[in-house]
Amino acid sequence: MKLQWRDFLHLYISIPLLAIALLMPSNVTGLAVAAIFALYAFAFPKNGLLLLLLYFPTRPFLIEMNPSLKIVGDLIILAAFARVIFTHLKNKEIKEIFRFHIFEWAFLLFCAVGALSAFITGVSISAIVFQLRAFVITYLIYYVVKRLDITKKDIGKFLWTTFIVAITICIHGIVEKLSIRTVLMPEKWVQRSLSHNNRVRIYGLIDNPNVLAVYLTIAFVCTLYLKQFIVGKMNWLINIGLVLMFGVITLTYSRGTWIGFAVGLVVYILLTRNWKNLKRIALAVITAVIFINLPVATLASHLATTIKTPSPNYTDENTPNKDGTDRIKDTFNEDTLELSKTTGRLFIVSKGFEIFKDHPVIGTGFATYGDSAAKGYSSPIYKEYGIEHDIYSDNQYIQIIVQTGAIGVLLFAVFLLGMLFFAWKKREDNPIAILVVSLLAGVFVCGVLYNIWEDKTYTMYFFLLLAAITKVVDLKRTNTI
């Protein structure tokens, strides 16, 4: 079975509509596009969810250009969810609506504990709902997909859509780097002032180098999987795409993602003993450094020092111009560690344990320490503990420890380990299961450095892949897609 161009109707629909919303950035066009996407997702839930592969990796750019597009992702997911519920009710399959795995129950109870403790602490209802939405909305993708009939054709569309969007984002990232963040960028991003360490990093349409690195890492792995089904001249296109992706990953200088990728790769190779993939990845890394990283970084550095630009992002008279190598070297120097102890990650961890000692059972609740809701709404406990800024924890585990206490930590552990055990049991039935196990291993590490379970792009991909392994799909490597 080979996919045809007509199989990508979701792209033919979404790209022109999003272009209209960007060229005519009004509330009317934004809301109209969101409504069309929602109706499409309700009518065709599988294709509707594929729209998310384009939307979430570009969401920051889209909503910067047209803020009304902010609700698109939620409406697509909720529409697909409503269609699944409607279908089960129509078929009188009430039990199916409430069929959950143990790790799902643990996740839902974790959310309940966080909401309850937040209410007790005095967090506003709007902030609690905001954070519940941050955790739950992409979980609904898993709920929906595991109740749909997934075919090899659907997986092929998923892989090819990921490849197309990732390549587009990579090309934009290189343009961003070479133009010193002045071309194909919203004006607000052009005028943004960045720290010395961040000036050299590609932010991309996703507007965050760490999130971009996580996304491209997932896209890279999905493309490796896609490559197994490609024969003939298209293999060259895939190889070029792999090199381009890894080249941009290196230009994000996302140290935490590199560590997570290394851990996930080791686990994957040990479980599959697929040495050919290891050779492919090693070759892609070397080629990416030689043909993407070094030329682009060198040219960008030259342009930054020779071309006068209105952007404040790179150089000024009083600060040195650093490159990516300096960022890596600065990781463990004394100034960096001292700053981390006073305002950075080490401070957040130590302060978190101080708060946990006072609230050890169910914590202080969602929207109280370092999550997206606390960042947006501030926290009622910051003044009490001498926290002067609306911090973002950049550490999923300390956030959970503080906000949900020992009970929440236990429930979240059941959630994480339950998914790992579930994927491990499925490894004989579905080859994607080992990929999910490896992805979880890498994410367990990334959770130390990022609020990874609040990242919609990562959680979207993870829950799609997790739902895929609940299905038995013919994915023989001899068949093309």
C-alpha cells in the first residue's frame, strides 16, 4: 500500500485556512478557522487529529500573528473527543466510555489531588482550570485514538505529515539563524532581547529552543521509522531530511534534550539490537555537524558581526558575542553554578523541598509553584517563601513534589511506570512499543530539566504513539507507505 497525494486532505485544508488567518489577522478569521477545524475533526476524527501535527509545533508563531488561533488545538481535540463519546452512546457502549488502564486512573487522581490542594491553598478557580487543561487536554488524544480504528495508512499519514512539517520548521530555523532573527519572524520576536547564552540558539516557529529540540528529536526518530518503509529514490529525500533535522537540533544547543536523546537511544539499541539504525544515526550526526552546524553557525557569526541589524538579539557594544561552544563550556563554570543557586534550577529545587517540608501530604496544589498557571496567574505562596518572581520550575519533578505532596508523587509514579510497563508488555505485538519505551526513558531524564508534561508538542506525540501501540497493525518492513 502506497499513499497518494489525495490522502493528505488534512494538509490541503489546514494550510490555506491558516494562511488566510495569518494574512487577515482578525478575531473573525481566527474563530472561523477554529470552527472549521473543529467541525472537520468531529466529522473525521482521525484526520482531524492529524491537523495537530501542523498546529502545535507552530502554535506560538500562529497565535503571535493571530491570537484567536489560540483555541484551535483545544477545539480539535474536544471535537474528536465528542465524536467518540457520541459514537459510543449511539452504539450503547456505555462501559467503553469508562474503560481506563491503571495508569490512566492514576493520572486522573493525580489531577484531582492537585486541584483539591490548590483549592485548599486558596488558588483561584480560573488558575486551577488553566493548569488542569495544561495536563489533561493532550491526554484526551490518547483517550480518543485508542478507541478509533487505526490502520497502516493512518500511521503512514502520521509519519509523512511529521516529516513535512519538521522539514519546514528546520528550513525556517536556518533562515532565522542566518538572518539574525529578522526574517520570517513576528515583529515582537525580532525586537526581543535575549541573554548571551540564548542569542546563538535557534528558537524556530515553536519559539523555544528546548521545545524545538524535543520536537525535532521525536520527528527524527519518526523519520527513521518512516525510512524503513521507503524504497527507491525517496530514500535520498529521507536521508537529507534526517541530516537537516539533526543539524538544527545541534543549533538549538539544548543540553538537556541531548542527554535525554542519548539515554533513549541507548535503551532503543539495547532492546532492538538494531545496529543498522545506530550506524544511520551516527552517520546523520556526523554529516549534520559538517554540512549544517559548522557552516550555518560560522556564517551566522560572521553576519552578526559585519551586518548592522535593528535586532537587539545578538550583539551590542558592551557584551561579548558568544557561540554555541561557549554555551556548552559555561554549563559547569562557577558563575553559572552560583547563579543557579540564587535564581536558577538549584534555587528552585532547594526552595521546593523547603515548601514540601511544610506541606508533605498533598502539597500546595496546582498553580502554586513553577507551572504554567503559576507563571500566568502568580502564586499565593510566593510572598510567604520569599520568591520574588513568577518562576518557571524547568523541573517537572520538583513541581509535582511541591504541588501534590507524597500522594501526588506516588500517583504520578504509577502513571509513569504504568505506561512503561504497558508499553513493555506490548513490545511483541507492536514494533512501535519499543519506541515508546525508549521515548519514556529519555523523557524521564528530560523531566529533571524541563516541565516536559506541560509541553503540548511532546505530549501530543507521546499520547498518539502510546495509543498506537494499543492496536495490532500490520507494519511489516517489506511493505511501503
